[in-house]
Amino acid sequence: MTQLQDRNVLHITDGTGDTRIMWDPAVADEVSTAKAAFNAAKKKGMLAYAVDPDSGGRTGEVIRHFDETQGKIIMVRQTQGG
């Protein structure tokens, strides 16, 4: 796996596991596919986090719109407190 693939990936985690969609920002079709998956997950109520690749995945910020320059995005279902 190349460094580009490590840095440009959308992880969508749900009951079926972890779906990974990789893209190259220079390839419009790949960006379009990743953006469509991001938007579909958002419509299901999932939260998206842009992960700082230099932190080893320990930090992230909530994002509301797909940005192909973010590199690594993780999407998870919202949890409710009890």
C-alpha cells in the first residue's frame, strides 16, 4: 500500500464492519465516489471525523462536508448517552 493510499481513505464503520474507500485527489471519478459514500453516510446520521495523520489517529475534528484534501476521514454512528 502506498503512502497516498494510507492518507486518502474514507472509513465507514457500522454493524457490517469497516468499509474503506480510497481516492487520489487528482482523479475526479475516485473523488466523486468517495464524496457520494460520505454523503450517503451523513444522510444515515453518521458523524465524520478528519484524522490528523501526524497524530497517529489520536486526534480528529468533526467535519460536515467532504473535503478530498483531508486525507483520512472516519465515519461512525452517533452514540447516545444513558
